[in-house]
Amino acid sequence: EAAINRIAAGEVVERPASAVKELVENALDAGARRIEVDYANGGKTLIAVRDDGHGIAADALPLALARHATSKIDGSDLTNIASFGFRGEALPSLGAVGRLRIASRPAGAEGAEITVEGGRMGPVRPVATPFGTVVELRDIFFATPARLKFLKSDRAEAQAIADVVRRLAMAAPDTAFTLTDRTGGAPRVVFRAEAETGDLFDALGARLARLLGAEFRDNALPIEAEREGIRLTGFAGLPTFSRGAANAQYLFVNGRPVRDKLLHGALRAAYADVLARDRHPVAALFIELAPARVDVNVHPAKAEVRFREPGLVRGLIVSALRHALAEAGH
Ligand code: ADP
Ligand code: MG
């Protein structure tokens, strides 16, 4: 049983950044307004995510660690998934591959904590803890040394963590985020983004300026388009503000960060006439459509999606971006 759980867990948790993704998504699902992410040694020795969300009641702590015991769907409509989590696999998986501690305190209740190490669950104990939830994962993959060997350098794993948190922070501009590296002695803040207010463009623009630099906002075109019920919003960088790598393309579908060939291809096509082949646009684009028109359930950990009408989505992006670029004289 434990071995099977560890194998299944490896599907969900590939590296420290995938653990961070699951924990931050849980915090967002819990309605957090403030999320603090700490890590040490590229997340290999410590990952900690603190939130001020609705918390987990003491008697629900063991349940949160039971496989497929999610509280987020009732099973009636798998296509209508508004929250990030819906499989109930993350916490059990993290508890299988590392030393996990969850401490939580819902409003008006006492705090409680539980630990799981390599799949072995301890008892629920009372603990003094701030309102909300803190999840700590120490020594990821200590129980699966083979997987530990596949991890990259601390620096590369830390970069992957920063990328995951940055993308989720773009998807939730009204939530405050702090990312702190706690390796060694003094903590080092990697980035901090206060909660943004105002309408979508104000809040998103401010958050992007915070995360990508003020130059991005000054060199980006606001995008707002709709075709047959599919909405596209966000910011697309001017050709003069391009990069040598395609790693500054932030794409979201129904509020969830995705990496998708179709979307990246559409972005490339939109800029084909205004950018040299070895240059890549910087962009943050949000697509919204009815959940039934997109399958986000392709793989538990991969951020792939499958659109029911790929041609329509591609056409929308290409024409909206080309139009905006042309209007700006490109
Ligand atoms: P899922 O997110 O798919 O439901 P998880 O394994 O990620 O599954 O989490 C299991 C359950 O634990 C969630 O359904 C939720 O009820 C609870 N939970 C996890 N993290 C938090 C959190 N930060 N705040 C409140 N509840 C949480
Ligand atoms: Mg989850």
C-alpha cells in the first residue's frame, strides 16, 4: 500500500515546485487574501505555505490526508470545476513523499496539527497557530531516494518555485504574495506583491509591473477581445520589449496557469511579422470560456489543456494581438 501510494504520489509531485503549486492552489481555493511561501535549498529541505484562508477543522485534518477525499466536488459535474483542486491527491501525495505537517485554525475554533511522514499519519494534536493554515513539507523525496537524484541544482529548483508562485500570483492579483528563501541564516525575500485593488486592468497591470518590472506595463498593450463567448484579456508586450527566450509568456485558462502548445503557437503567429525568429514576446493573457469548452483534466500535474474549438481560440488570439499591434503602429 505504502509503495503504491509513493508511486502514485510521484505522478503528482515531480519536484519541489509541483508541491508549491499544489499548496498555493489549496490556499487560493481556501479564499486566502495573503499567502506566504518559504523554501530552503531549492525546496529540497523545506517548503512552507502559510495562508489566511478558511482553515481546516481539527476533525477534518485526517480526512484532508485521505486519498480522493476532496471537499471540492460533489461528483455531480466533473466538467464544472471552478476551484484548482478537485482530485484530493495533493496532500496525501506530499505526505507520502516527504515529512508533512499541517497546522490550521478556522475562525472561532482552536488550532490543531497533524503530521505524516512517508505515508505514516500521526494523531491530531491541539496547537497554537494563527488563523488560517500552514503546510510544511520537509525533506521531499526522502522516502524515494531515486527521485531525489533526478532533482536539479538548488538554484534551478528555486527558479522553478519562483516561476510557479509568480504565475499563480498573476492569476490572483487581489491576494498578497510573499516568496522567501530561508536557506542558511538570514531569510531573503525573493519577491513580495501586495494585494491589488481596482478593476481587472488596474489590478492586473499593477501586479504585472510588480512581478515583471515597471517596464513591462509601460511597454505592453492592453488586450480585450471576445469571440463566440470566448474572452481574451491581458497585456501583450511591444515587439521592442521582446526576449531571447519564450519563458516570459504567462497564459491562463479560466484563471489557471497553463502551458499549452496551441496558445504559445498562436502567440508566435501573432508576432510573426513584427519579431525576428529568435525573439519572443512577453505577454500575460487570460482566456475565459465555459468549462465545458475546455478540458483541464489532461494530467494531474501538467498544465496542459484541450480546447473543444482550438481553431476558434487560436483565431481569437492571433487576430486580437495583430489588431492591437497594428493599432500601435507595428
Ligand atoms: P483537493 O485540493 O484536490 O481537494 P488536496 O489534497 O489538495 O485535494 O487537499 C485536500 C483537502 O484539504 C481539500 O479539499 C481541502 O478541504 C483541505 N485543504 C487543503 N489545503 C487547505 C488550505 N490551505 N486551507 C483550507 N483547506 C485546505
Ligand atoms: Mg489541492
